[in-house]
Amino acid sequence: MHRSLVLAFMFILVLPQTVVYTERQSLVSGDWDEQVYGTDLAEAVYREVSMESYFGFVRNLSEMGPRSIHDETNVVVRDWIISKLENLSESRLEIEVWGYWESIIAKLPGSAGPDAPSFMVGGHYDTVPGAPGANDDGSGVAAALELARVLCQYNWTTDIYFVFWNAEEYGLLGSRECAPIFFEEEIDIAMYFNIDMLLVQDYDAPLDERVIFFYSTDYVTPLQSSVFTIYSDAQYWADLTRAMGSNYDSPVIRPVPHTAREVWKHSDHYAFWTEGYKGVIFAFESAISDSAYHTPDDTWDNPLYDYSLAASVVASIGAAIAYAQGRTLGQPRLDRYSLIIGPHSTQTRLFPMTLRANISLMATTDDGGHLEFEIFDSLHSRLGSSEPGLTSMTDLEVLEVHTERLGQHEVTVTNNGGVAVEVEIVLGYDTDLEGDSVPDSAQDWYNRFHADSDLDLLPDAIEMSLNTNRFNNDSDFDSVDDYSEIYVYGTYPFSADSDRDNLPDSWEIQYELDPMDRDDMLLDPDSDRLTNIEEFREGTHPRCNDTDQDSVIDGLEVEVYHTNPLSQDTDQDLMPDRFEIDNGLDPTVDDSAEDLDGDGVSNLDEYLAGTDPNSPMGSSGQGNELQLLALTATSVSLVALVTVLVWRKWS
């Protein structure tokens, strides 16, 4: 069951996961020599995977019979797997038994140790009662054993885990028990390839889509907020395994978003996904129905089972892990392919892009011919093509293009001549396996538990677990940073309105409301006859009943006069709303030039003079000052006139 978001926020970063597990038993400890670094061993690993070896593992498991957790055979198979791992690796693996359900965890140590992420591959070794489990999940156990045999021949930079879960058939009990331990111990997993049933194919499906690789992608939380997942988290690895199969043999893998089928929840990768690991892939057969599923017919000799196809999938996974190890500080990826192209034919090589970057193509041939080179992006739009009819060349840069798209790209080489041509091509481009927009050529591997890309005090791995944006400290762009949302306010960092009360978290925080209390939208803390939701809509202060300090409470301004509670002069007529309301003027209309009392003095002049615009004789027993001045002036003039007339008469 998916961990609730609230519990994730409240506890995941503070308390360790509570799990029941026995004391780990360290069985072997390996030794290793010089590491592999900057060398592309993808093709070597692909070729080393053996169908015969893979088939032998499945047959051995099947012939041991059902291995339910209630059967003694379950313990026998556990010990057999451990013995095989010791022998296959020549004791280089660090093998432990974890937990009450006795899952087997085998680590091939890398030179970078905990400073780098890890890769993981595995399946479950238990079955349902009565089923020998050749396909479910002998196919997954055999895949991990075969890849342990091949990959332990090399010394890699990153740790590689080979895992074998128990009690999967009873609710993913083994993986659910162990996934929190990986998280607690800050084991960063770049990709976990979970393999559960590979042998039955849908023969109505296209030949290049016989096995489905479900990859984790964006989904929607209960709060309808998209979780932050980027291309390099998981889809890249599904595309890369398809590219490995296509480039070294023929494609059989079909990458599919995890939301495509409900089956996503039914195998052990799901325990890691719910724990917060985004880099998980579920490798699953494409058959719509498997008649042997959970029956005694699930035996190694079932005629429906295709071991060749399954082995090619295992080889593609191993090649993808090896390909990633070719990452080199200080230089871009250089993919080299030697091609023999028949007359009038085309060959294609796939390469997924994790950066919007330049792509260069070099070519060498001594065979003449008439060659043409093209590069296409993930939407199969042509990015560029060479001049047609190129013949002999030595390390010639035939193409340089730029792509703005992430995803599966391809280069095609066409021989338009009448004879076969041998040509070597080198593709050069930058990758970004962390998705942090920094080319891998400019930085080495790092453990995302120890990195903080957006400098918000939350490590990248924790942000991935919390589904926040590890490259932006404000995932929901609500002006409250993720750290404060989680640790200070307890709000959801991917929702701008955590309590869904139509009041943004930032607004509630600004005015000291509770962003997690939906009921406070209807409260009126300042008693101004406006609820908080009305205050937000009107732009007023929920804790001050007279936001603009104009002596009119916000509720009256909004409900009675419809004035702007954030402005003392709504109609901008230079007369304050309070003056207009007190004197019967309209505070929403510019009536400054009108003369309400007909005394020849405008309302604005009355305001400026401090007189009553409703009375030509003043108000409250006091004369209108302007009128008094006018009367005084008139009286003086009359007195002067009378004086002059009297003087003239008597003189």
C-alpha cells in the first residue's frame, strides 16, 4: 500500500523505518583489482551472456520443485542461490541474508563505494504452492545469476546488487521489508531492473516488442499535483536497454509508462517505488495470458517458453549497466560501431539523449561505396544528413547536428552502392544521467543522498522520495520554499493550496492563518463583516478591519459602498472615501467638480477648504467660511460705496 503523503512529510526524514529483520549474516567478502573506468564494455557484456547458462539456471530451479515459503524447498533454494553466487563470482560478492523473510542481497563492490549510486537486478525465488516456478520467477532468479556470472568478471566504478526476494507471492513481503533498509542506509539506486516472468511472449505483438519494460513516470497524487519525474530517472534506462538489444542483435524490448497496466503494483520493484526510488523498471513478458501461471505446468520444459528471447533481454540489461560505467570525466560519450552494410541497404544504431546538445558523427571506411548518413530525433524528425555518395574516408566528420529533444535518437548509414561496405562510425555527444543539466563529462558519479541540487537543505534523494522538484527549491511555485513547507508549516510542497480552501498557502502564512485548516476560510478574525475568503478576493487584510485606515471598516466598504478597501480614495477624485460617505457623495464616481449645495463652490473645493458641501451656510451652527468671506467682502464694498456717495454729497 502506498505510504500516505502526510506520513511521508512528517516522518520519513526524521524517524527510521520500522522493520523486522534478523541480524544480517555476512557470508563472503570479495577482493578486486583494477577498476573499469572510461571503457565501453557494453558489447562485450552483451556477447558474454549465454542462453545455455541462463536456461540451466531455470531448469535447476524448476527441477527442485515448488518453493513456497511454507515448503522446506524454499530454504534449500535459498542456500543453492547463495552457493551459486559464491562460485560464479569466485567469492567476489558480499552476500548477506536480510530480514525475517530471508531475502538474499549480493553486492559487487565498485571503486566509488557509497559516493556513487548503485545498480540492482533481481527477482523473487519463492513460488505459490504446487508451482515449480520456472517462469514465475525462475526467469528472474536466473537473470540475476547469469548477470552475476558475467559482471563479476569486471571491476566497475559503481556497486552492483544482485537481489533475490522471498515471500513475493504473499504480498511482496521480502522486498517491502528490505526497501526501507536500502533507504535508511542511503543506498542510492540509479536503476533497479526487476525481472518477473520473461518466457511467454505475445506472438501477435510486433517482433521488436516481445518484452515490456514498464518504467516509472509522472503520476497524479490525491491532491492532483503532478509528481516530479524526469526522463533520466527511469525512461532513459528503458530506452537504453532497447538500444542495446537493437545495436548488438535486434530489438525486442518495448518501453511502456508504468501507468499503462495495473500489473505495475504486483512485483517487487513496487516496494522500492513506494519507498521513493524513481529508478525502477519492471521487465515482464508481453503475453496477454500465461496458461501455466501459478500452476504445476510452470516447468522448464513448457513448450511456450522462449529462452533465446529471454536471454537477449538479460544481455540487454547487462549491456546497459556496462554502458553506464563508460561515463568518463572530461570527455563526452563516444559510441563506436563497426558495420558491414550490404549493397542498397541501411543499418541503424540507437542512442537515447539525456541532454539538449550537439551530436557529432565521424566515419572511416576504405571500401569506397556510396554512403549516406542521417541522424533522427526521438520524434523521428531528421536532424541532418550528409552529402550523398561519400566514398573512402578516414575519421571524417560527416555530420554535426543539435537536438532539442530528449529520448531515443538514431543514426542510419545507407549504402547506395552495389557492393558491401565495411565502415566504422563514432558518435560523440554529452549525457546527463542525473538529470541535473550538468553534462556527465563535467562531473563524476554522486550519491543523491549526499547532494542538494537546489540548495534547499533537502538532499536530492529525499526530494525524490517526497516527489518534490530536486532542481527547484519551490516545487509548486507558491513563494514558500519546500523546506519551509515540510518542516516549518507542515504544508504540501507540491500544492499551492494545501488545505484546498481557495486561500493560497503563501497568503495564509503571510496573514498568520493556518494553511492546513480548511475551515478558517469562513472565519472573520478582524470582525469587519468579511470572511477570510472574502478578504482574499477583495484584497484586504484578514486581521485588520480597516485595511486602508480611512475610518471605514472593510466590510462596509465592500458590502455597502463597494469601494476599494485597499485605497482611501476609490474613485481617485482627490476626495477621500470617508469624506464622500460622510457627506452623501458617491465614493465610486468622480464628482469632485459638482456643486452639491449649489453655492458656487465645487465639492473638491469644499473638501479642500474644510467646509460642508451640503450647506451654503455651513454646518453645525458655523457659517460657511467661503460664504462668510464673500459676504464680508460685499459688506466692505457697500460701506465703501456709501461713504463715497455721502462724501460727494456734502462736499
